[in-house]
Amino acid sequence: MTSPLSHGFLDGDGRTWLDSAHQGKLPLAAADAAHEAIDWKLSPHQLSQARFLDVPDRLRSTLARLVRGAPDDIALANSASYGLHAIANAYPWVEGDEVLVMTGDFPSDILPWLVLEDRYGVRVRRIVPADRVVAPDELAAAITPRTRVFCTTWVHSFSGYAVDLDALGQICRERGVFFVANGSQAVGARPIDVGATPIDALVSVGFKWLCGPYGTGFAWIRPELRERLWQTKAYWLAQLTQADLARDDLDITLRRGPHDLDIFGTANFNQFVPWTVSVEHLLDVGIDRIRDHDDQLVTELVERLPEAGMDVLVAPAPSARSTLVYFSHPDRSRNAGLHASLAEAGIHVSSRGGGLRASPHLYNGSADIDRLVEHLRSASPGT
Ligand SMILES: Cc1ncc(COP(=O)(O)O)c(C=O)c1O
């Protein structure tokens, strides 16, 4: 692994993990925290009221620091899909409203809105991009007076192309459209300041670039959008505490609160305790530093994969590149075999859409790129 930022991650398992776009590695400190959370459950007297309150509070404020937003604007989730569904199900739709999505986007960005078609007569229109992601002029041309929401990924899972969040968001602002961005393939690998970016919601999984356990995610929702949403659920732990249950005059009335959109089980200590430590670890290293490090590895991949005869399929403009580097053997039918042979050698990349995808993160170093390139070179000689 040998990266200056790899300290705090498991090394020495003989594996080269270049697949953070699928699953990020859990920091060792987060694994310790997970063990501690299991201990609480082994001896449940440790599951104090204070811990029930602290688990969601600490995660919420850590995620707020990550996106430079306010803690009350963060909804805790178990996925990216959760936040997208929460918004789709709570928006005050009127028949004939439109949602714009992109053909070929990750399914999580399309499915939550399709559910609305039969229920509310909402029309989901798919922009077919000329390239791999929606360009600002394509969005501008697609918006109509009925468009309420535009939803797409910040970094496209199936090409690694990054959209221009500022340009797309600016168009949405000018046209009165809410911009819901899925940052699952970017948050943790690059910084974001939600106050300075023209987006209305940012959802993300926690288990890729944020190095958390599976079954984690969040949604940041700008108050202007949140205040428009119907209350679709009323979870007692978002309004009361366990201590309230001890009262003999418990008054159950419907209230609205900033955390109404949280997933149920907000003190989910098994997942949220280690995830909080993962995000704290990334923040301690520094997201700007991680971005610079990851970008350096992307540059090395782009320069060196052709040495192994591979076609590199990243966006031509460096500003549209991400930490997802797609490549292919010139004979695409060879990719499946290469993927299997890499895995057998302990080098892990993804196989997606007929191509191969390497996605390096802070725990990777140049030695990992060397290993990938050398194996590809020896596995496909003469290309
Ligand atoms: C952009 C994007 N969104 C979402 C997901 C999956 O998250 P969820 O299961 O929460 O939809 C992935 C990958 O697994 C992804 O690449």
C-alpha cells in the first residue's frame, strides 16, 4: 500500500485494493469503535441514555463539518437511496410536475422518482447526454415551466465523469428548479462546501469514499427545500427521548422537528459509531490533502495504463475527471478475463459496463499502481 496517508488502515493482507468506488476500507480506529459498540450490546447496561443521544449527535455534527453545513440540515440515513426517497416522497407534487434525470445514470437516481408517476401523475423525463454526463446547455434546454427537480450524480458511476455542479446548479437556481445531487462517488474524495455550491440536496452513501461500514449514508437538505416538504413520518426518537418514556404524563402530539427525515433507529450504534470515527479520520487527514493525493494517483493511472496496452477512458478535460478511472483492453472481450486474473493475483478493480474501473483512495500509493500496471502488462503481452 505504502501511501503517506495510509497510516491507520490495515496493511499486509497481501491485497491491492483499488476498488473504493465499490467499498472503501474501514480505518482501524473505526474497527476498534465497532468492537466497542458490540461490547455495549454484550453488556447492555452500557447502552445509556447519554449514548443514545450522543451517537446521532456526534455523527450529525461530523457530517456537517464534512460538507461545511449546519447539523440540523443533515438527515442520517442508511444509503443514498434513503435520502432520495425521503425527498421524492415528501415533495408537494402536483399532477403534471416534471423531474429531470439522466439516461444511464446510477439506478438510485432514477427509481425514487418513477414511483411518483402513477401516484401523483409526475412525469420523469430522461435527458440523453451527448457525452457521458449532462452538460449545462443540455440541462438548460430540457427544463420546462413544469420542471420541479433535477437529480443526477456528481460523479457518474459508469464512466467516472464528473458533472459541473456549479454550472448545473446555477441553471437550476435561475429557472426555479431544485437540484438534488448524489455525491456517493465523490464525497470523501473531494471537498464540498454546501453553502457555496448551488445545490439543494446532497445525498451520499457512507461506505465508499467515506470509509464507513455498509448500510450508512446521509442527506444534506437545504432548509428552503426541507421546509417545502410534507411531513411523511413522525418517529418518536426524533421528537422524544427514552427519558420521556419514564414520565406518567407523556403527551403524544404531532410535532415537526429538524430531524424528522432521519432514518428510524438513529442511535444505530453498530454502524454509526464506527462510521463517525471513519469520517473523523478523513477530516483529521484533511479532505483537501486526500483530494490532492487521490488526484496524483489518478494522474499516474492515466499515464501508465497505456504502458500495459490499455485504452484509458477518462474524461478529456481534467476538471471532469474523478477518482474513478475506467480503462479497457483494446479487445473489450478480454476485460472479463483480465478482471478475473487481477483478482486472483490479489489486485482488486471493478468490472462495469464491459470495462474495468480502478478507484484509488488515501490508503493507496504508487506501488499499487505499479502492481496493477505490471500485472496487466504480463497478462496481456503484446498489446
Ligand atoms: C452514485 C451511486 N449512488 C448510489 C449507490 C448505491 O447506494 P444506494 O444503495 O444507497 O442507492 C452507488 C453504488 O453502489 C453509486 O455509485
